[in-house]
Amino acid sequence: MSLTKEQIAQRIAGELKDGYYVNLGIGIPTLVANYIPAGINVVLQSENGLLGMGPFPFEGEEDPDLINAGKQTITTVPGSAFFDSAMSFGMIRAGKVDLTVLGAMEVSDQGDIANWKIPGKMVKGMGGAMDLVASAKNIIVAMMHTNPKGESKLLPECLLPLTGVKCVKKIVSDIAVLEITPQGFKLLERAPGVSVEEIKAKTAGRLIVEGGIPEMKFD
Amino acid sequence: MNKVVSNADEAIRDIADGAVLMLGGFGLCGIPENCITALVKKGVKQLTCISNNAGVDDFGIGLMLQHKQVKKMISSYVGENAEFERQLLGGELEVELIPQGTLATRCMAAGYGMPAIYTPAGVGTEVAAGKETRNFNGKDYLLEYAFDADFAIVKAWKGDTDGNLIYKETARNFNPLMAMAGKITIAEVEELVPAGKLDPNLIHTPGIYVHRIFQGMNYEKRIEQRTIRKKV
């Protein structure tokens, strides 16, 4: 069984360490906040200018001056801080943010990422994605392993215009966890019931399989 | 020294066709609603707008797009706007998309009197095309120039008659950066108080950067994505 979006988020949450400052992108990455393990305290950064992002507000308590980078109404947690957008990207550029989680359309086996533009379609813009991928120390990508046509999104080279080069460290897809190494995608874990052969078949880039590959476990 | 003007119409009185404007805000959060309305009323055209986003169809900079007042948008993200897409695909509108941090830092550079900055954002992508690249400590960076804007138009929470400004929550975003960067900076505020009434320890934008200030009115503060959770 391939993972649900919630399970992808839950698996990524397992990478969080106590004290991390974390930037979560739009989509599946946002869901990671719902699965922060007990005993682990992380501070969520929103690149429009907030450290200490909390959950969505209760109905009637929405504040139009308080939104996240996806323009959603949010709340703050105790100890939060506001700042301007230059400082926000300053802390990203200076490597102060420990982990960045974002989505991708394609990732290459060298860690290049494409997630902002499809030629021929309306281009909405890169937002903060290029700044994040160019500077973040640790980037985990949450993505589907294949596109709706069944074609691999883990490629030898990205076909779409790049967002950044040689920056992705790890991928959690709906069927596997992989690390980017100089030799290509290294398979670390597989989704429950998904075979190594299926992952091989769905990975177009170089794939390294060493020894037995454990299944992911979910509570 | 009198920086106080009576309203948005007076604040934008000398913005002419072809001007280069910076407009604060992220999405619809912290945008100068009063001045946008006044610009639409004045009908100035051929504007270049530097702003992170382009509003939505019927609010924010979207209103200026509706009236075909914008020649060029310089932004990081321009989704959520069908009229924008129509004008862009029809060749009526130019757009320059740049990374959000680069946008913020090019504003900052202008306000700090620096001609350019180096950033790694966009290295190895189409954003790097034609730009000077330099390697520092083993990593490549792009040279990006400070913006040069005729007017910066910002929105603050509180301001005083000397032009000192305080922003609220994430409505701060690009506002203080742009306030520093305009040749002429116009600030609209939710609450205008006499100089001396704001705590100097808490000022975000010192008044030296602000040329005109006025008490704004009728703020709609539209929410773009209303997300809530249920009480259990």
C-alpha cells in the first residue's frame, strides 16, 4: 500500500529533533505540523515573517494581520516573534533554519529540484522556494513517486525548469524514503507492502539498494 | 516639517504615468488599501509595480490591473488572479518573477544605500541568466541590484506625525523594507498619533524614511485563505 499524504507527513515528522527551527512548505509539508512527536519541541518558521507559528484559529478568531506563507489564517505560540521579509530570508540564507520541507514536481538523483514552473502553463512564480533550496542546510522533499500517468518523478536529470541544484538531502514519497548520495538515490525504507522491485520500476534515476530494506512502521 | 497629509488622494497627488512604485504587503496582508483605491481613482497608467504579489481579481493591486494601469509587475508570486493571467497571456502586461528573498533583499539594499547584493537564490536556474556570478568560500552567488523606485507606498498599524511607524504581526512583511527604499515614501496607518506618543523603543521604521503620512480609513483587511479549526 502506498502512503497517504498524512502518512508521508507523519514519516517526515519522524525526522524532527528537539529544538529544530523548521520551515514547512505548502501542501503535504504543512501537514507535518500535525504529527510532531511527543517530547519534541520545534519552532515553525513562516517566511513572510514569523517564528513560532501555531495551529489555525478557532472560528471567529481569525486575524487578517496574522497569516502564513500560504496566506492562511494562523495563530502564534508562546515565544513567537515577528520580523520583516528580509530578516526572514536572512535567517534562511544564514543557515539558521535547521530543516526545510517542501513539495516537488521532479527531483534528480543529484538532488536538483524542480517545483515552480511548467512550460506552456501559466507561471505563478517561485515565491520563496528558490531562496529556501539555495540556502537550507537540510531539505526533505515530500512528493508522489510518479505523476498521474505513472511516470517517475525521480529522474536522472530534471526535465522541468530548476528551482535549485544539488540541494535535496532526502525524499519521502508515497512508496519510499530515499537519501540523495553522490551515487544517486539510496533506498532507506519502503512503504508497508511495497516491494523493492516496485520502487525500482518507478525510479528513473540511479537507485542504490543495499541489503534488506525495512518497511516503514506507523502507529 | 509637516509630513501629515489629509488623505490618500493628497498623498499620491504627484504620482504620474510611468512611475515606478513599491507597494508593501504579502498577499492581501498589510497592503496600502487606501492608496491603491486613490491610484485607481486618479487613473495613472503605465506603472511599474514592485510588490510580492499582484492581489486578487477584485482587491489589492488586482484593482489597478482591472483598470489597465500596470505596465509591469515585479513580484515573486502572482497566482490567484485571473485578470492578471489574461493580460499576461495577451501581451498587455510584462512580468518579472524574482525569488521572494531576493525581492526583499533588493528593497533592503536600496534602503541601506548599497547598490547590490549577492545571493545564492536562483544559481543554476533560469533566474541566473545574464547575471554576474561570483564564488565566495566555495559557493556560487548571483549579483542582484538594489531597486530604484520613485515612490514606496506602505501600510502600518500605528504611526506618528513625524513618520515613525509600527507594524502589526505578519502585516509587517515587506512594508519596513520598502519604506526605507522609496525616493518618496508614503505611509498610511490605522492609527495616527502626535509625535511623542509612540514608545521610541518599539519603532520599526524611523520617521527619516517617511515623507508623507496619513490616517487611513475603512480598512477591509480581506482574508485570502480563511482556515480554521473546530473546537473540541
